[in-house]
Amino acid sequence: MSAGVVLAVDVGGTKLAAALVDSGGALLRTVRAPTPVTDNAEEIWAALETIVAEVDDDAVRAIGVGCGGPMRDELVSPLNISAWRDFPLADRLRQGARGRPVVLRNDAIAMAVGEQSHGAGRQARAFLGIVVSTGVGGGLVIDGHPVDGPTGNAGHIGHVVVDADGPVCACGGRGCLEAIARGPAVVAWAVEQGWSAPQPDGRSLVADARAGDPIALAALTRAGRALGIACASTAALLDLDVIAVGGGLSAAGDLLLAPATAAFERHAGMEFVRRCRLVVAALGTDAGLVGAGVLAQQALAGGTD
Amino acid sequence: MSAGVVLAVDVGGTKLAAALVDSGGALLRTVRAPTPVTDNAEEIWAALETIVAEVDDDAVRAIGVGCGGPMRDELVSPLNISAWRDFPLADRLRQGARGRPVVLRNDAIAMAVGEQSHGAGRQARAFLGIVVSTGVGGGLVIDGHPVDGPTGNAGHIGHVVVDADGPVCACGGRGCLEAIARGPAVVAWAVEQGWSAPQPDGRSLVADARAGDPIALAALTRAGRALGIACASTAALLDLDVIAVGGGLSAAGDLLLAPATAAFERHAGMEFVRRCRLVVAALGTDAGLVGAGVLAQQALAGGTD
């Protein structure tokens, strides 16, 4: 039983999580903690080390980690954790790992691995997982293996261009999917059009859209259209079987997915592109932990890289 | 010496080619013939069989084939060879192969493999080869292996969306790179703008652009911009090191590549995207044969699929 137990870690801008994961992808025990709001890198590391220690036990044979990107040579600089710039996360974890393998990936890649192994992407040979929340991230899993890219940054669908003359993106580019479809951009667009709410965030935008608010609906339609265009481009490039959309804004369900699917169908002409299915992710906020667990198990099996 | 010799075949809409290729990627002997203009599938096969027989000899240990796409389960339906629809090209070649392995890929994938192995993509771990001619095709080579996709159609950069409200594409989609940047579309746009030539084709358009014709220059600039946008999207998705542009229209050189690079730089914001280099392909019309040879050698080494 415990032969296949691994430790999964998920590092995000608002919360940290650690879990024991069995070989079937089930989370046996999970601990979560808020990510400290601080400019002290060590304070965040201490919080993470604490929850890892709470979960770790003798049965754990490998450690898998998903962390916000970008990263380079296993040094992480998560956009949403400004205190960590080139932080040596994998090395730190290895120091406490007593020789057990430690595998680090972008959190969107971990999410995609989780969904492909145990969620919405099962059976898919060519799979894209997308996270639409504060940013728009993505991960590719081809023939069961995550696509990392030479610098570990493959899968960044958030920076696929969907409107060449569109808004400037935080990355410095223009018209990126993320500049249009990330939660804060969707909310900002709605506010510009006259939408208001006591707490004008993604959650209340989705609630108002459900209640029929025309501006909130239009904001999700605009984001969904951008998503569908980027998905059509990616499906053509990679002959994808399935694309699963997760992250906070995917709580909008069909209010986001229906316009995404309509745009996908408008732009996907070739038969092999049209066969790709666009679905909502299945594992919710657990996807990153499940995927980090799978990555750790692949490392044990010698199946990574 | 002859231990590594393979036979490479390149099937295109205007010409057929077969060559002996050594393990260093050198073409030892090449035979070319025009593709018969006919609606008789067997007539085209007979022409191909003839040049293959001319080149084949006892030293040949495997056969690699690049053929215009799309394809499905090794049945080819090249857009530019209307007589072949679901034509069993691999099976036919296997019948004459006396047990030697036969590997079939989209021609753009073969071109990309050739450029990555022996041309502009050497050293690249994540490489995209693009062919801009009658259509716009592409092939991806990641860590030395071509990316095929579940239906063999990965790499279709021609159907990445570069202008969501742009022209309808022959594929049925809208705003695809191919709809804007394929040779005939570039020529048609120039003619619409008032350009004329005794023979209004890509070759004379490039010649006129070289001579300073403002419409011809604008047509190549427009195509280059579309190319740069699609390249920025693909580099973000796949963390590419190098993109090489070949095909007939790449004869325009910097008249196409400079606006492509400018657009790439406008849209590539993240550091890992900006590091990707956009270059002209190195092997010219031989790239497909060289790549088909490499694919055959990989099959011998057991390195394919």
C-alpha cells in the first residue's frame, strides 16, 4: 500500500498546500495554509516547511512540487509571490528530503498532469489543461508526459496572441489571452462598461452573470471568445484531443465555456482540429496536488525527463 | 559506409523526389520528376514508384517519406494532389520494401526534422520549422523527436489564428496564418491593392519588392507580420529555441523575416519567449528529403514512436 505514497506540494500566491497522494491519485491527507503576505522570502519558506513537515512521514518515497511560474533552472520567481525571485525551492526541499527525489514543475503543468491522469483528460493522448484565475496558465501533456520545454516554461497559453491590436499584457506583449481573460482583466472590463458590485471581483461577476446582468454576461462572453481562439490555435499546433479549463473563473461554467466553444468552432476548420473537445476541468483546486503527486510517482518510476 | 544508407521520398503537389541519404544527412543521389497532373491516383503512384526504383539499391535499409497533408492512419489526402484521397501510400511502399521499415510523415514535419538535424535548427531542443509556399505548413521537433500528434497532424502553424476577424481560410476557419501568408494569398492581396506583373506569382512579387515596389513590399510586410504573431504564440506555448522559415516565399529573405521579427518582438513579452530566434531555413528544397532520411534512420535505431 504505502509503497506508492508520495508527498505533493502546491505553492500559490494566496495559499500553500501539502498532501500525501497514493498511487491512484487520491489525496490521503491534506494541509493548507495561507501564503504569508511579506517581502521576506524566508518567512514564506518557513510557512511551507511547516506544512510539509506536518504531512511528511516515513512512507513517503518522493516529493512533487507545483509552483507558480516563471522559473529557470529550478529557481522560482512566481508572479504572485514577489518575495521569491530566483528562490531555490527545489534545493531547499531536497535538503529535507533525505535523498528522496524532488520534482519541481510550473503549477499549471502540475494541474494539467493531474487532470490528464485522474480528471477531465483521461484517455487524451494530447491534452492541454488551462487555469483561468489571477493569470491564465496552461500545461501540456503529450502521450502521458508533461511538456516542459528547454527552460521549463512550455504550456504558457496565456501568452498566445488572440487580438494582435488588443490590450498590452503585463508580460510586455500585446493582445495575449491573459491580458483579456484573466479574472482581474475581465472584472476591470466589466467595471469600465458600467458594472458595479459591493465587492467587484470574479466571484461576484460570475454571480451577477448567472442572475442575468448583461454587462457581466458580456464580460464572460468576451473572455470566453478569447479563450476559444487560443484553444483553436493550440489544437491546430498540437493535434489536441481534449482541452480542460479550470481555475477560479471556470466556476462560470457554460457562461465561459459556451462562448469559448463557439469561438473555437468558428476558428477550427480542419477535421483534426474540430475533433478536439473543450471541457471544464474535473478536479477543482485539488488538480495541482494530484498532478504534483503523479510527477513524483513518475520520478520514482524513472519516467520523468 | 553503406550501413547507414536509407531512401528518402518527398511527395509534393508539383514534384516528386527520391534520394539516397547517408547517416550524416548527405544526399548521395537524387531523382526528381514532376507530379503528374491527373485525376488518376494510380498514375501518380506509378510515377513515384518509377523514381523510387531508380534510386533504391541493396544498401538501403529503411525508407522515409514526407508527403503533403493532411493524413490519417497513414492514408494520405494531400491538399495539392486531389487524385489522392485516403491513398494508402505507406502500404504501397511497404509492398515493394522487402520487409524494410517504411516511415511516413507530413512533409512539413519531414522538413522540420531535416532542418533540426542538419540545418538551421541544430542544437535547438525545441524547434519549429515553417514552410511558406502554396500553403503554410509546420513541424515541431522537441528533444530530437518530431511531434506527430494523435492523428499525425501536429505542427499545423498555418492554422494558428493571427487575426480573429481576418479572412476566411480554405480550412473553414477564419484569420488563420495560412489565409494571410500563403503565397497565393500574398499575391492576391497585392493584386487587389493594384500591383500587376506579366506573371503575377510569388517569384515576381519578391522580385518587385526587391526592386522597391511599395505594394509588393507592403504585401510581404503584411505576411511577415502575420508570421511573427503566430511565431510569438507558438514560442510561448512550446518554449521554443529556434524557428526556421523555409518554403518558396522565404526566398524574400529579410523582406519577409524583418517584419516577422518586428511583430514577434512586439508580441513576445516574457523573457523565455524573447530568447527564441527566428531565422531563414538552411537546406532549401532539400530539407524534406534530408528529414525523411533522418526519420528512416531513427526508425532503424528504434527511435521513432
